[in-house]
Amino acid sequence: MVEKVATSYQDVARLRPELTVTDDEPDQQRRPDNASREVTLSPDDRLDQALSEIEASVASELLELIANASPQFFESVVLDLLHAMGYGTSRDALKRVGGIGDGGIDGIISLDRLGLEKVYVQAKRWQSTVGRPEVQGFYGALAGQRATKGVFITTSGYSKQAIEFAESVERIVLVDGPQLAKYMIEHGVGVSHRLVRIPETDSDYFEN
């Protein structure tokens, strides 16, 4: 996240200490020339590293919370996320239809006010890998709706065969667990952000 958010001064305190390699290290850890070498991360590098660690921790926590929620709640999360990403003219344009007899469709997004163009969504809260049969079944559900766009979202991952099949039909987009968590963080779905003021010298001020 380029704007350096999702952290606070307490979070910054968690930064790793500077990494230093000196002559005290064992010989096998030195470079071949045996010259002492000191490698120091800059404050900006350490801040970026801390932000990456915080985002990874939040992503893991998001997936854990989703795993403990109901399937219906997960379907609503998916629709909230897709709307936050710009799909649908309003939140009311995204409908949850998952349930018994849903035909493999958990949500429908109307891309225009008249509902002439739609995106169909399937959300699977799985721990195991999603295989080709599940993705192929979703493709069949899309064909039954005469749909041209579909998004398959899971909390786990996809097999190589599933990915290859989705790429071959060119109407299905696959989103796995890590991507789901990343999008949720980027678009603030189930996530709040705290801004930190980072000082930087204003060189223009000192120009004569």
C-alpha cells in the first residue's frame, strides 16, 4: 500500500533492528574476500518491511475470521468487496442468491441500471484446493444463465488444471485466498486504516 497506512507509532516500534554483519560472524558467513561488511537497512526500508509484515498478519487474520464465519456471511463479504472494487451501480445492484438449488451461483452483479449486463459470482469458503470439476461446474452454471462473465472466489487455492480450464474458456476470473485478503486490505473491506505522519526534509524550503 503505497500511501503507508495501516500502522501507528506503536506498529513502527515493531520494526526489526538494524541487521549488521561484522568480523565477529563465523568465517562461513563472511564473503570470500573475508572483508568485514556492514549492511544496514535505511529507516524507509525498515518501515516498508514493517508495513509488509503488518499486511501479512492482517491478511492471515482476515482469512481466519472468514473461515469461522457462516457461508452466507462470506458471500456478503465477497459482494461488498466487488462493489468496493467498482462493480455495480450501487450496493443494491449486487444480490446474494446462494442457497439450496442456486445452480452454482452465489451472487449476481448488475453492471448497468437496467441489468442488461451481469456478472455471476461463486464464493467457496474452502480449506482444500478447488479443482477443475468445481470450476467447470461454475462454467456450466454460467452457460445455463447465458452469462458471459463470472468470478470464482475461494479462501483456499486452485489446482493447475482448474487454472488452465479457466484460462481456456476466457469468461471466468479466479481469485484465491491470498488475493482475496489483499483486495480486502486495499479496498478497506473488513479493514480500517490509520495514518502516520512521516517527516521528510523539504529541500525546496532551503533553496536560495
